[in-house]
Amino acid sequence: MIQSLGHVALTVEDMDASLAFYCDVLGCEKAFEIHREDQTPWIVYVRVPDGRFIELFYGGIVRTPANEHSIGFNHLCFEVEDVASVAQSLTKAGAPLDIPPQQGLDLNYQCWTHDPDGNRIEFMQIHPDSPQAKARRALAEKK
């Protein structure tokens, strides 16, 4: 039925600021843009290094900050090889480092930032003994 996650969609207030963050700071790539029938801009697709996409919608005017108690979107997570180097890159690029590198309850290493619209973003380095790594190995053995 489901093959993979196709994209995550975010409505943004300032497309230029969002593209600068996702492309220049995080290393994603602007893939293409979709316009409405009247040719006004509608969506920009940003390609994440694994080939998936983030859709950035124009026209955000109401900001609802996500937190762990909000119903709905909580945060976006990118898997990385080295969370410490990601934190250094974020700091060097002037991006906020909301939570510095630390080991979580699941044994994975993580750090956190947020995009120009306040969407929380986690960077996670998978620990081999984490439940995520164990689940991946178990699921791979089933195939």
C-alpha cells in the first residue's frame, strides 16, 4: 500500500527566508516551483538529500507554534551521521541552536533548531542500540 513518505508540507511567511534556511543552511536543494492557473506562485519543492521533498507553500499569515502538547504537527526530524558537526554548521551559519547535542532517552544523539517560521527541527544521529536501529534490523530480517 504505502511505498514511502513522499513529502512534508509547510506553509511559510517569507519564502526567501525559508529557502535560504532549507537550502543554504541545511543543504537541501530547490527542485521546482508550481504556479496557480493565474501564474502566481503556489508551492516550492525543496529536495532533501535522500530524494524526498519538503513542500513550502506561499502565503502564511497565522503562526501557531508547535510544542509537545499541541495536537498535530510537532517537529521535523533529519537523520544525520554526526550530530556534533551539524550543530557546528548550524552555529557557523547563524542558525539558532535551541538544544545543543545531547543523548536522548532512546540513546540517539540529537540537537534542535527551528526554521524562520518557528517549526521545530531535530537532527538525530542513530545509536546502534537505539530502539529505532533495533526495529530497522528486525524489520530487515523479516524481508
